[in-house]
Amino acid sequence: MRHRRFITTAAIAAGIALAATGCASGDSDTGEDAAPEAPESLVLGLVPSSDVDQVVTDGEVLAELLSDELGIPVEVEVTDNYAGLIVAMQADQAQIGMFGPIGMVQAQDEAGAVPVLQSVRFGGSTYVTQWFTNDPDRFCLDDVVTVTDDDGFDFTYCNGTDASTEGPMGEDALALVEQDELIAFVDEGSASGYYYPATQLGELGLDPFDLSGAFFAGGHPNAVRAVYDGDAVIGTSFNDARGSVVEEANDVGETVTVFAYSTLIPNDGVAVSGSLSEEWQEMITDAFVSISETEEGAEALYAVYEIDGLVPADLDALDAARAVYENFGDQ
């Protein structure tokens, strides 16, 4: 039986002490050479990208498919953010986690997690931060270009962002951003929604730790919506998060114009607990890949995080993400 639970970071942290106590009181009669036992069950940890209930519902479908592949129960846990999921993996309350790239390296460094897979979207395993604005007169240094998608919705771009997503791009326009600019970032754990764009601003001479007009919108669609509603002048998200808002705000692509991109960022992916045997780490990895190659599995992965496919984790790309994260220290 799978349970729907929403775990706070504090609740998981309390569980670490209980987990540690349980480990200390267990028998240690088994020899070091004993074969690792198969887990009785596994927990798949997810972080909501928008609606929590929908992520739980979609996650349970994915968990069911994993359970069928692995032959043991797989439950879903939804934490309030990546920090909560990292703590859950530290406490062995989650053995599988689906993370953004910054969360992935944090899980590796802080919880001993093992990155195994990266998501594929639009044929690639990398993406960019997109910068967008409701003031194209200020941030568009050339003509605004309108592109109509297959559903008939119009989306606007400038500074060459319509032609390619190979960043960085539009940094002359980013140089116009002021220290007190009203900026809608996504959340403090987001690679494309905070770490990479804040790093860009730092490289352009601003203090990324003193952006007095910046705030966290609490999700990629929320950042788009904040600029659409006029609560911020510019915002950041993955490309193209405007598509997740267009059904409720049909003119979002015209009101919110993309004007710059970051450097390439490794896609989100899957990490497994380092406490699992190498055999089980490989079995879980293979299960995800097998699922992704079926129609039902492909639909489940797309429903959870719009994943089109899975490839082995690019550890070099994740090291580059780690370098961006370490720029921020304890800030």
C-alpha cells in the first residue's frame, strides 16, 4: 500500500535522530563480507514543481511501475523542497530521489547519494535559465520576435533568444539590471531559477547577495506569473516555463518576453541512496530506464516532471553545477 505524505524538513530532521538510535541498537553479528540484503521496500522522494496533490498522484503511478520492475513495494514521499528530500535521504527515509542539478550535487555531498540518471528533454540533457520581462522597451536591444506554437499561442523573444537556446545570450541586456531590480527568482534551491542567474548577475558586477528588490516566487510557473501580474519587472525560470501558465493566461507569451539565457545547465535527474548495495543501485537505474522505454512509463515520467527520456548521469556536468553552487558558500 502506498501512502501520500507531505513531509517538512523539520519533521525529517527529527527522524534522523530516531534512525541513528535504531541503527545503534541493532545487532552487528553479521560479518563484513555478508551479502547485502534486498530492501523490503523503497521510498521515492519527489519535490512538487507546482501542485502538490498532482505530483503525488503522478508519482504514485511511477512508483507502481518501479514496484513492478523491482518486485518490492515502492512508496512516494513528497517533501516541501529539495532540502527536505536531502534530509530524508540522510535519514534513510527515502532511498530514491529526483533532483534538480544543484539538489543532486547537494544530495551527493551531504547525504552520500549516488547520481545515476539525467533527464532528457527536447533531445538534450541540458537546458538554460531563461530571463523574461514585462518591459521589453528596456531589456530588448533589438526587435521583439513573435513565435506561434502548434496550439496557436504566441510567445515573444528578443536579443536572439528565438533562434537558439545555446546560452549565454542577451548578457548586454542583463547588464542593464540594477541592484534594486524587482526580480522574481524561483526558489533558493533552484539551479535555473536562482543559482545560475544570480551567478550571471555577479559576473556582471552586481552583488548577488544584496539584490534588494528580488524575491522567491516559489515555483517556475509562479515566477512567470509574478512578471505577468506586474509584481516583478524581470524573472527567471527554466525554458520555457511560460507554457505552464498559458492555459490560464492565454496572453502570457505576449506579455512576458524572453530576453536572455544563462550558460548550459545539466538537467535534473535521479539519485539513489549510497547505503544501497551496488547491485540494487544498478537495479533501480535499470528499472527507470526500462520504464522510460514503455508507453505507460514514458507517460508517467512526463506527467511527473515532463521527462522525455533518461541517460546516464553526466558527472562532469554535475561538477560544473557544484562549482556554481559553491560560489554561494553558506549564503
